[in-house]
Amino acid sequence: MKRTVYLRSRKILAFTWVGCFIVAILIGMFIYSKEWIDDPALIRFLKEISKIYLPFVGAILGYFLQRRIKIAGSAVSESTGLLLAFIFSLLWNLLILFFLVPLAFKIGNFNKAMSNIDSVAEIFSWLVAGSIGYFFATEKSVPG
């Protein structure tokens, strides 16, 4: 019973950090889309958010991916690690598409969009690198 409460509490804490991190990024993207900040300010904002959250969100992601290795077959570790990998992969791709989609409608500047995508990749590659590597680099990543 205590173990279940402890694991549930750990998941709640993890998703609190992840949720706040995502909300912070979405705030930056919102104020940029409203043109309240320019490109350099957006990049500065994203770098600051990444710098602030990297040690904590990185540790949480690392824990759930590492934990999955140690106790293979644990539904908690497999599902949480996979869910975090999915969330960060989705966030990564939405950030990239945020700059690409307007170009398809002749909105925005191509060079600015490419520069922003390059900066996003530089700033947030730590988010997806570990989970993508773990889930796709080895046969061990297949549950069962």
C-alpha cells in the first residue's frame, strides 16, 4: 500500500514539473504569436526556460527511463517513461511546427523561421534525445 502511494506521489510530482515546464513554453509561444516580443526575445525566453527547468525535468525523465531498465516488467516505469517520452516528443514537434505551419500559408519570414527552428533545436534537444535514444536504439526497449 505504501509503495503504491509513493509511486503515485512520484508520478504526480513528475507531471507537476513537466506540466509547469510546458505551460511556461506555451506562454512564450503565445506572447510571440501575439507579436508582443520579437525573435531575439523569444529565443532568450526559451533559453531561460530551458536553463531553469533542465536540471529538474532532465532528472525526472532520466529517472523514469533508468528505472524502466532496472525493473523491467513494471507497468509504472514502462508506462510513465513512455508517456514522458511521448509528451516531450509531441512538445518538440509542436515547437518546430509552430514556425513551419505559417510558412505554408505565406505568413512570416522564411529566414526567421529557419533561424528560430535552429535555436529551438539547440535549446531543447536535451528533452527528446534520451527518450528517443532509449526507445529506439535497443531491442531492450520493447516491453515483454
